[in-house]
Amino acid sequence: MAIATNLGFPRMGANRELKWLLEKYWQRKIGAEALLTGSAEVREANWRWQAEAGITQIPVGDFSLYDHVLDWAIRVGAVPAAYQTGQLISHLDRYFAMARGTQQGVDLPAMEMTKWFNTNYHYIVPEWSTDQTFHLDADTFISDIMSAQQFSDGARPVVLGPVSLLLLGKLKDSDASPLVLLDRLLPVYEQLLQKLNEAGCTWVQWDEPVLALDLDESTQQALRHSLNTLSGSLGNLKLVLTSYFESLRENLPLAFELPVAAVHLDLVCAPEQLADALPLVRDDQFLSLGLVDGRNVWRTDLAQALRLAETAAAAIGSERLLVAPSCSLLHSPVDLTAETEIDEEVKSWLAFARQKLDEIATITTALNDGRTAVAETLRQNAAALETRRTSIRTHNPAVRDRVAAISPDKLRRAGDYTQRQVAQRDRLKLPLLPTTTIGSFPQTSAVRQARAAFRQGDLLAEEYRHFLESETETCIRRQEALGIDVLVHGEFERNDMVEYFGEQLEGFVVSKNGWVQSYGSRCVKPPILFGDVRRLAAMTVPMAQYAQSLTDRPVKGMLTGPVTILCWSFVRDDQPRRETCLQIALAIREESIDLEQAGIGVIQIDEPALREGLPLRADDQAAYLAWAVDAFRLASSGVGDATQIHTHMCYCEFNEILPSIAALDADVISIETSRSQMELLDGFVAFRYPNEIGPGVYDIHSPRVPSTSEMVGLLKKAVDVIPPERLWVNPDCGLKTRGWVEVEAALEAMVEAAQEVRSLL
Ligand code: GLN
Ligand code: ZN
């Protein structure tokens, strides 16, 4: 019998219960007891849903109060020295201090956070030291397993394997690979396996996600060494070795050669690897088929999934198959039935986490009892997918013709950068080291309330527009008073920089409750890009024009770039991402041309997700970068030489993609640098970045107001390496999460700093 399994379930709860619990706990409105009971309820609801859906092997330990990588760092006893202070008394205080910093009694920064492979989930980066010792701290893990066993005989612990755990972290005091600690870490995993045996577990999900990456010899060796060492402690346990987000490619033989009872394959991102894998499955091994997309919202093509599953069954027997999602469902929203406002046709193409469980169960039943046992489900599935394939909304000839007709001249500005610089100087007449901001100003509770009231129909469109205009006017006046050179309208009309465009473009729907965890209690609600993308009307022009009408200073038009809209949406999976991205780029191009015609002389096209979209495997990266750059250039080069194009990027390692950033050919780029004390600028300098740069001079992620002299110091560093004619002065990122008081104080100091450094030139 094939077995229905799952790799992980969303942690937030159907109505983001965990988010509300955490935030109340942090504000001290509830105590530890309430947090722990409340979160146990979320966990139990998850187990119950999975059991009811017919999932036999249910993940346990996938849940986390903040982040599972942090949980594993703590489970192996790796609490950095600073957080071992006696002033953090409770286990929870210490945990959250590591996750998000603390200023209560003791002042500790949060540990570093970074993106989980190519997803928008962020994990806490474990800190290792060369004298690191480890010890097992798994009591809560084991007690969770005991609780889960009440819901299912098949509670399956999820373990983050030692090699990935080490490599996800950083060795702080040495340039060596964290793998030097492997032999010290393995005894802790041996003890863990013993505890899992004692708890009566059989199957264990052994996550080694690094298997999906390009692996050097030492990492391959570490994987072999770790599992060979641990195989003596397995007892009754059967490991299913899991990785996801990429094809295993040349790592396939390695995966199957290891002493594991099953290997999991992500067959959604790489169905073709099944044929290569089947001959490698040992007689004593199972195969876990990742057939249901764990990180997107599309209904599975059950017929196609079954074809793959039946191929596998024919080769090794269905009794050796585990049916699974491609990866943890952590990256999916919880329940489609809660979406009452998505139009019925599009909704029939979608599946959220709970619906995905049903799909896993259906595939399993079809394998075990034959397709006839689920004939009606298969028929409905095929009918829905047929409407998706043939709908004019997914295949609009007019859009397709326009993309096909994109000629190379549409990817190029008329003049080169030097010519444009002359035309723009002439038009904008800015001082040296011009000051600007990144776009958003504080989204106060008044702004959020007005938006909510408008959505609920309590505020008329007209009234809402007046409200936004008055916020915008205040914002413009404040920037004028501060003496900023290039102004912004403040983005008060935007809930989110991607959803705002998703709401207006044809080809998107937005969900009401389709939240996914981004980090800790923070969730995002990506719009769903289901069809051909077309701009129906101007999206940002009236507000930009209004803002410009208020002032003689230039106001920047604000757009989100095509790659960022692509990366931060649930994107259609029925055509290459490149196609979809070019459609979005055309829409943004039209918008930028309209902004120019409306008299806007500076247009910023944000691309903070450019780096995030980079494929995991080096072989695929050049192709991605080529089309991503094309998409930005298509979006930005419809305007004349005198119109200044800005772009903005933050929160990433830019250095490895600098040639592509330069190839965007934006006139000005603003980047996050202040937390690295301008170190990031070194890359731009070494690369001889040719156009203008605004290195962020203060960190907007902290409520701290920077002093003028601090920013003067940073600017002097910048002036030393970048000619002042090419230097801008701005914060790191948008100001929407801050309050007005600190924003005004910080910007006042920033303008002063710019003036001071100008006077030295
Ligand atoms: N223009 C956006 C803002 O200011 C940019 C946000 C971002 O880079 N993430 O909020
Ligand atoms: Zn930013």
C-alpha cells in the first residue's frame, strides 16, 4: 500500500492565531501559559485536519513558535554566550531574545536572519564557535511527539539533519567551514535517535535540504559520514531523506547510496528526475514522491501526478511509495474555503494547504484502489484544469502578440548614461549630493483605519481619496520643510508594494486570508497571478500628479519592478517565469510612460527581490539574470533621456550579481548599506559601477534616530570612493514601519549631514 504523507503544515493557524498570540505575549498582554496553550491548540488543529484528510504520516516538530532552524540550534544546545546571561530567566525569554532581540533588563540584538533557500521565508542563522560544545535539549520535541501520537499512529518527527543545520549557520570566529564541528555534533543526534526510538517512532523525516544545492566534495563526504555514523543508532527508525526546491541532479546517486529507508524527490519543480531516480532505488528503500506543490496555490493536475506515481509503482511497487507534497506546506496559505471573494472560475484552479492534503489522499487512494475509486474527483479536477488551460484569461492573444513583438530597441534607453545625465541635470537642477527618501512614509493607524473603512464600505471612494490627498499634502509639506531635494508622495494608498499593483492589473486576484509566514509573527499575502497580465488603467498617475502639483521640487513616481512583482506573488506555473515577467514589465513600462507624460521627471522602479529570484544552482543563474535584466529594461526604457530612472534594492548580498545590477542601467540606484558601515559600497567601487548611487546612510529597521555626525562619517567614506557628482543621500529603505517623530528627526539630521559634506567639497 502506498502511504499518504506530509512534510510540514502552516504554523500560523487558519486565522493567524499564532501571530496574535505571539504579539500579545510580546506586549505582555498574555503570559507564557496562555501562549503555550494557545499555540498547542493551533498545533492540534493542524494534526486533526491532517488525520481527517487521510494523511497517515503526519509531521511533528514542523511547528515552531518563531523559526524551526532556531529551534534546532537550541535543541543541539547552541545558545550563543551572550544569550546565556542569567538575566534571561525563562526558556521563552531566551528564545525570543535570540529571535528578535530584547531591551528588557538586558540589551541584546536579535540574531541574524536570512532567507530560506529561494523562498520568502526567513530563518534565524545559527551561530557556531570553534570551541562550540553541543548537548541535547529535546524535551519539548519529545513531548510534542507524544501529543501528536494521540491524533495519529503515524506521527512522523521532522529532524533538521546535522549537515544542513551546520551549513545554515555561521562559524563566527573562523573562516573554516562549520562542518569542522560535525563530529562534535553527531553524538547529540545519536542521543536524539535513541529518544525517538524510546518514544515509539518509526518513520523520521530527515531534512537535508542542502542536497538540492551544488555540493562540494567535503559536503558530500559529510552527508555520507553523518548518516553512516548514525546508522548504528537507528534501531527501529526509518529515515526518509528529504530535500526540495530543486532537482537532485548529480546528487541523486549520493542520496540513494546513503543508509536511509526512503528518499524524497521534489517532482513538482523537477518531474524529469523520476526516470533517473528509479533505477537507483535500492530493494530495501521506499521512494517519497513530492507530487503536490507545497509552495504555490495551484490545484494539482491529478492525472499528471498519477502518471508519475504509476510509473514509479510499475518500477518498484506501490507498497514502496510515499505520496507527499513537494516541500513543507509552510509556504502555502491554509484554507481556500475561507476565500469567499475570489471569483469562482479562478478559485476552481486553486488549492491551499488543506486542499493539498485532500489531493495527497486522492493520489494515494488511486494508487492503492485504482483510479475508479476516485473517478469523480479526477473528473472534476480535469474539468477545472481544462477551463484553466483554455480560458482567454490565461491565454489572451492580444497580450501574447505584444510580448512577441518586443524588439531589442525597447530594451534600451535612447541615450547612454552620460548623455542622459546631461539632460537630467538640465531639467532637475539638483545640488551635489541630492537628498531623497525611498518612497513610503509612516503608515499610521489613521492611514490603516481609513483603508479598512474604505474596504468595508464605511468610507466612500471620494472621501477616501480626499483623505489620501490630505495625507500626501502633509507629507509633501514636511519634506519641503526638511529641505529634501527629491520628494515622494508617501505611498499612503498602498497596503503593500506588490499587492497594490496586483489589485489593479488584469491577470491577478487577491485573497482575503491567503497569508504565509515570512518570519516570526510576520506574514505576507502574495497576490495570485493566474493569467495574462495587462494594465487596464493608470495605477499611480493621479496620485503622483497630485503630489507634483503641490510643489516646485521634483516628485518621484513610485513603481514596483517586474521581477519583484513576480517573486512576491503566487505565480502561474503553466508557462516559464520569463514570459510572465515580460508581461508584467510591459504593464510597468506603460505606467512609466504615462507618468512621464503627466509631468513626472523622476521615476523609481523598486527591485528589492532581484537577488531572491536567483536560482539555487549556478548553472541556471545566467539565464535568469538575462531575462530579469531584460524585464527591468523593458519596464524602464520607454521614457526620454531627461526622465531620471531610479531603482532601489535592499536586504541582500548584491556583490555576486553586480554586473546584472549595472546592466539594469538605472540612472540612480539606492541600496541598503548603513548596517554594514558602507562595506557594501566596496563591491560597487571595485566593480566601477558606472551610474549614480545612493548608499543608505541610516537603518530604517531600528527606531533609533541616527546623529548628524554619524551620517557625515558615512558620507565621507562614500565621497572617498565615489565621485560626488554620482552620489545621493537617502535612508536604507522605505519609512512605512516607523513613526513620524523619529522619521522627522532622522531626516532632519540626514539633510544636515548632506549640507555639511557638500560644504566640504
Ligand atoms: N518604495 C518602497 C517603500 O518605500 C520600497 C520598499 C522595499 O524596498 N521593500 O516602502
Ligand atoms: Zn528597501
